[in-house]
Amino acid sequence: MAGRFEATVEINRPVEEVFAFLADGENDPKFSPRVIAMAKKTEGPTGVGTVYASTVKDAGLTTHREFRITEFVTPTRIRWAEVSKNLVTAKEGGYDLESTGPGTTRLRIFNLLEGHGVGKVVAGLALSAARKDADAFGRRIKAVVEAP
């Protein structure tokens, strides 16, 4: 089973500032409590081809994941794909950012989750949990980016 979840949030910061924060994948643990650690695996600034490795805890299980940036359009669009082999992976994910006025940004977040092997059985549960948390996930990003 594959499925998508998404959320949209308004952030009281300029689009360039929000983009710069999200472009640094090492910021993920600041707003995603399931991410225990995140590290950039490639040299240079973030862009297409950059790989981030994370340690994640979901439903009591700790997994290691790697994501590759597949699209990077400053300051409006970031896309990634999970390249690690786990029971449930993010086939595609992304951020779409839009300036909505001086100092404000609309952020849309999404992930397309896909189950593999026995993971096809649990993918529905993972998707349900992600959908349930999607709006709160957006609010956590907003809170961290807007913090002084």
C-alpha cells in the first residue's frame, strides 16, 4: 500500500529564511520528535544529489534512513526520495514554499509513503499515523522557525 499525507502552514518569516532553515536537513530533529539524529553525508552546500542520513524511532523501532535531494529550487521547492531499504519508505517527499506577503510564507509539506515486502501490511498504519500528525508537524516547523 502506498499513500500520501500533507499539511499546509502559514509561517511569519520571509520565504528565504524558511527555505534556508528547511534546506539544512540537520534541522529536522528540532521539529520532528521521531528523528533521533540527522547528518549530511555529502560535501558542499545542499542541492540536488545531497544525501542525509537519519536515525528514526517509530512505534518503538529504531531504523536508519538515507534521503537524496532530487529537486532544489531556491526559495520555493525541495524534493527528496528515500534511498534506504526499510519496510516503509518515503518514495517522495517535499516542501513547497510561497511568499504570502512581506515576511510571511505558506509552507506545504508532503510525503508519499510506500510499503515493501511485509511492510505493505504496516504501511497503512504508518500512513494513518502520519496523516493524524500532519497538521501538528506543520505547527512544529512553524514554532521552531518563528522562535527568536
